[in-house]
Amino acid sequence: MISPFLPDNAPFTPEQRSWLNGFLAGMQNLQWMQPGAANGAAVESAGSNGYAPMEAAPEKPAAEILLLYGSQSGNTEGLAHQCSDFLLSLDGPVALKPKVVGMDAYTDLDLSSYSLIALLCSTWGDGDMPDHAVAFWDFLQSDKAPRLETTSFAVLGLGDKSYKRFCQSGKNLDGRFETLGAKRLMPLVTCDTDFEATFKTWSGDLGKALMLAAGSLAGVDPSSVTATAVASPSPATLPLPKTSAPGESSGFNRKNPFPAALLENHPLNAKGSAKDTRHINLSLLGSGLDYKVGDALGVVPRNDYDLVDRIILRLNAFGSEAVEINGETATLRQTLLEKLDLRRSTDALLSALVDGTPNPAERKRLEALLQQPDSETTSEYLTNRDVLDVLEDFSQSRPAPEKVVAALGKLAPRLYSIASSPLENPGEVHLCIGIQRMMHRARLRRGVTSTYLAERVPLGMPVPVYLQPTSHFTVPAEPGTPIIMVGPGTGVAPFRAFLQERRALGDKGRNWLFFGDQCRAYDFLYSEEFVAMATDGFLNQLSLAFSRDQEQKVYVQNRMLESGSDLYAWLEEGAYFYVCGDAKRMAKDVDSALHQVIETFGGKTPDQARDYVERLKKEKRYARDVY
């Protein structure tokens, strides 16, 4: 087939003639297209029916990416899925095929068979692995760990800079993979509690690094990969794909919290208690947010007004000064109230004070702290002082307000275990919160979020909230399954929700609650509810431990050992074992007691008891929500 063309003497410029020749050739081809052809077939040469199919575009080579996550509260798990969605969206010479797997499923994987691995892991408490990553970490350190010379990897660590061993889990994984022979795709990246911007940048860098590495493995010319792979995006432009979090369709999330009206705020401790624990009830009507028991509620707080005013005074400012943060302009007072973490001092704040002090002695002290920012001395100084403390320590310094604003971290939301079932409390969400107040350096320190809810929000006024779903901490899916719940103090919150849920569902499974606090007369939280449940038989066993009601202190772990025979029998019958509350001491003591119960009443050696507990974790029958 010869396409029509314009003769050279046609009255057109060369550019016009070239465009028209192409247009006519295209029209000629359209005439030979088969009507309704779904595959876009076109005639290249005449056959028996006058048609011939076009050659199909070659398929891209594909590369499987293993995304391993270690998550305690659900944040890191959500980020792993967001990262997966982002990698799938990339358009390059190689198709990236991410596979998202929790670190607790490591026994189902052959790590050495993966050429490309990205690890996302949070740090729990002061340097600990998340619960479901502990066994994976033990495996990596054992003689059973594979050599990974053919693997390239990258690590994203999440943590909290208020802890000395910040992002230690991520650092451990990064170092161990290198020791096992794997090659870094990119350096370790660590995130503080305000992780969104860092995660976006890391995802973009990871996408480019994976595309280059996958292209190299597939024999693709690196120059073509560089030309077409996504570049490292700015935090403002990288889209975060949607996840399946509850309430997603409502449009309310961490970045866009729902204004939930405060319905109730009443004390749970009796008069005379050394503690102040509050029952908080918030309205979700009109939000479209749906939660399940075991989920957490994120609360976006405001700082203490008195603290903010004292900082403004120390800066020799008025509070009405305009300052910029993240591209937005607001007054200094509004920024300190709503945007910045005033609990934690930073080395950047010390640097701002160096520039602002005319006092040689102050300058010398500041420079000494900054000389070794990672030293124990500097770390201890910053950990034990909030922003006002530091400003008072270096009272001669008068840094510009905008420099102080730039030196501080972002005020992060606080997550609280939900203490209600939506089946019994439609349109509401309940919290059980210990109010934090302490004297420090002759000044009353107030917990940011707890006193915000207890003292600074009037009834009926809105509180910005969002849902943080959990996949590992909820009631068993199988009706009739027995459950054992250990929740002293405010750790009882999710178990109140568990019991409400099972009662609303008519679940006949047995329920056992271990609760403890200081004094029964003052500190038996939700006592009327739990006693009523025990009286009518719905709560089959209620084991109480009030540490200060007798000379010898008694804790929930002591009650576990006293009831060890029954506890082990429940586990053998398939019971789920849950723990919620303090991570530093209680959760470790309860875990130790659980091992001891299994050894003593199961007739097992310490190694066999450890294997038994690991099996519970793998079967998702041992779950913790600790903080």
C-alpha cells in the first residue's frame, strides 16, 4: 500500500508539506483499520481478508520487591502499604511488584531468594523491637540467618526522639543486613513522631533506587532508567495512596481530623486517690468514622496556655509577631499553641541560643553542649528539660522568634486505646486517660494531651480526632473463643471495649480480666461495670491486684502466678492472651510471669516455654498494646 503524498511543487512550506504528508498517511491507514477491532489491528499487507494484526508492544520486565514491616501501633504497617501503592504507580522500564509482609511471617519467607528488600520498622519504648518483630530479629541474629550477598536493601526506621535509643530497631536491622552481606540501596533514614514528610521523601528516593537496581538486574540500560524513573519528589508533591483504614471514605484522617464534640469528662478515681484518671466521651456523629474495638483514637492537642505565655515572655516578644512554619504564616502565639512540641528541647534550639546570647559564659556552656550533640551529657540535658527550661537556663539569650520556631519539632498527636464498642455506643467513642501532672524544677509540668482534654476543652467544644486502626489487637474472629485480658490502670481501656463488644454480639466465649491499681477504694476504674459483669457471669473471672491495700505489694503478674493452673488450661483450650498498659515494667513482668506459668503448669523447660509463647504470637493469640 502506497500512501498519498504532496508533490514537491505544491504551494506549501517544507514544514507544512511534512505535516500534511503525515496527516494523509494517517488517514490512509485509518481507512484500512478493521471496524470495531478491539486490539487496534491495522493492515500492513493484504491477505485473504485484507487485514493483518499490528505487532503487540513488548511486556516490561518485572521485579519483585519485598516490603517487610515491623509495627506496634499500626502506623508502620499503614506506611508499608502506602509505599507499595506508590511503587506500583511508578512508570519506568521495569515494572515494580511489591509484596508487603509483616516481620512475624518471616518463617514463610526465604530472604535469600529476594534481590530487593525494603524494611520499615518502628522502635517500641526505649530501643525495643515491636512485638511481632522480636522473633524475626532473634532469627536474624542466630546461626540460622541466611547470607544475603545477592540482596540489596533499604531501611526506614520510625521512633520518638524523646527516647535515648531513637530508632534503634531500624538501626539494628540496617546494621545486621549489612553484616549478612546485603548491599544498601540507600542509607538508613529515621523518622520522628512527625514522620509524614520524611516518609514521602524516602518513598520517592526508594522508588528511584529500586528502579535503577531492578533495571540493572533485568539488563536495562541504566541511562534509560534514569531518564524515565520517578525522581525524588518533594514532600509536598508525592501522593500518598489511600489505605483501607476505617473511616477512609469520610475524608477525616491525621492530616484532616474530625472536630468531635466533648460529651463527657468525669473522674474515675474516688476522692482521696493519688491519681487523676478521666472518662472522656466524644461524639462522632456526622463524621462517617467507623471504628472497631482495639483501634486507637488520635487526638490533636493544643499546648498549655500558661507555658506558651511564659515562653513568649522569655523571648521578649508580644506573641502577635508573624512567623512562618511549613510555608504557612501565623502569629507566634498561635504557632506555639498549635504547631510546636514544647516538651522536647533540641540541639537546634541550643544553636539558636548561641547566636542570640551576648553573655560569654552562656555561649561557652552552649558550645560545650553542641560540641558533642550525641553525647550522654547533651542527650540527658535535652531529655530532662522542656523549651522553657532551656530558655530559663540561658536567660541572657534573646534569639529571634522565627529562629526558635524553626528549631523546634512539630506537635504530634497522641494515640489512646479506645475504651468503647460502637455496638453499645453508636455515634460515640470513649477514652480512659491518666492525667499527667508533675513538679519539675519548682514548676508544675502538665501532660500536653491529657490536660488538654481534662482542663482546656469545655463540654460541647470540638476536639480534633482521627482513627488509627489496628490489625493485631482485637477480639477473636471465631465466636466462643476464650480470652484472657491483662490491663492494670488505664490499660483496662480496650478490654472494657472488648467486653462490651462480646456482650453486644452475644458471644458465649469465656472472659477473664486481670486488673490492678493502687487502692481498691479509690482506683478501681469502671468498678460498677466490671463487678456487674462478674456477678451475672458474663465476666467469668475477675482477678484484682491493688498494690497498696496490704503491706506486701501485689501486682497483676502475682495474680497470674496464683491462678497459673487455670490460666494454662485456658491457653491449652485456645484462649487468646492480651496485655495493655505500661511497656517499661508491667508488660515485661507480665511476659515473664506468662513464661513461668507455662513452665510450671505445663511441665516445660525454659526453651520449650519460649517456643510455646512464640507459637502463641505466630497464631496471633498473644497480642500487646503497650506504651
